[in-house]
Amino acid sequence: MLAASACSHRAPSQATPADPLANVGVSQIPVTGLAGSGALLFPVGNIVFGDSLAGLSLRRGDLLDRATAVLDSVLERDAREVTWHDQEAMRRVLRRSPGIASDPTALPTGFLLAKKVEGIPDPLWSSLRALGALTGARMAVIPVVVRLQGRTGAVNATFAVAIVDVRVGQLSWRGRVTGPDQPTPEAALMAAAAAAVPSGIR
């Protein structure tokens, strides 16, 4: 059972802590609570780097795409009891129903890591609600950010993920998981994605 927060649809505060993961507890993605239903699966929204890995910012786009690919792969492999609607699936639905909703994956989601989240504001909620109606999805799994830190040759990754109830516009769960140190950023992303799902390969 996913715990829900209070519901309000006011615009969120844009203030964020120096550590974007400071307000998020350690927890794996509760895929068992999604079993038997559909879920919208967002791409990873942002990537940040520890000071000693600042040089990786030159590869920001590629590493962000890699983070999305490995997390999608692990969820689709190890949580097959969930019907996943990834970014491409959502876009296909939107193309078949033009004008119904905007693409929610293009909207800011960083506020989901704030200390207090009072509901999901429009236009994000209205887009999620419309896509939920079109796909039958009850929840949206939103990887808000991934952080790479450590040092060259010993890199670890942390995914911070939120789950939103698209029917009522509430934050149902959020958590973060850090994988073990790995020799490359790509391996670190894979290890963290596996650690984020209860049945993931360690």
C-alpha cells in the first residue's frame, strides 16, 4: 500500500536545498504496490555530479539517456506484473489523441523532492490525469534525478524516484537508492537501477 500525502494543486515552491536528495529517505521502489495495474514511466528528469566528478558534465546528455535506459530496463524486466507505459508509449497515446494533454515528461518535476509537497500542480496533474484515463494507468513513476558521485574508478549513483497517484494528484511515495561503487559511470547507473528494484540483480 502506497502512503499518500495531503492534496493541494497550488504551484509548488521552486526553492531547493543544496543537496537535492536531502529530503528523501532511503527506500526501494515499491513495485509490489503497483502490481496488477498500469503505471506511467517517466524518463529520468535530471542528473547531477559530485564535485570530484564535475568533468562528467560534458557527458550530461548521454549519461542522462543511459540512466533512463537502464532504469526502464530493470523495471520492465523485474516488475513484469506492472503494465508500464514509458515515454515513447505515452507519446504514441498523445499523438492518437491530439489536444487532449501536453507531454508531461517535458514539465518540471524537481519540486517532488521538496521538504513538503502539497499535491501536484497543473499543468502536470491535468496531463497525468488525462494520460491515466487514456491508458488505464493509476500511478506515475517519476525518476526525478540521478546523482553520480565518488571519484574516478570508484563511482556510485543514486536514483531519487517519486510515485504520483494520477487520479487524485497526490504524491504517494518517494525514495532514493544508492548502488555500490563501480569503475565507470555507466556501471554505476546499472548497479543503482538494479538496487532500486526489490528483485533487481545485485
